[in-house]
Amino acid sequence: MFNGSGFSKSLDDEVFTLWLEKGRDSKIKYNYVLIIWDEYETEYKPVYVELRDEIEPYKISNGREILVAVYDLYSESRIKI
């Protein structure tokens, strides 16, 4: 996933699927998974949030982390950001 998006690696589909499952199985009622690119670690990482408003702070890059995409955990659809 995210091949050719300006990142040095792609995200493995199996890893992405595991992140969705982990978010749905959490005791905290998460609704969204944010896919973050970490410039220093040169890898993707998930961030789980409950409410859509919690996505806002991630829209602004801090120089190290870049918001790549947001997905609904239950419909698995990509959310436009």
C-alpha cells in the first residue's frame, strides 16, 4: 500500500489487516485507524482514535510524522482528510 506516494517503503497488506483487527478488538471503542509515516524510523505506524475530531491534530505534520491516510475500522473504507 502507498507505493509511489513519496515514502521510501510500502505498507504490507497483511500488516494493515492486523492493524484493523487490533483496533476492532481493543477494549477501547476505537472507530478509526490513522496511518502515520515516521520520517526518522522510516516506517508506518498505526494510531487509533475514537472520534473524528481527534484526527485534526494529525493533519499538520510535525516534521517527523506525516498523516498518510485514515480508515474506518469497521467498514474498512478510507476517510477523506
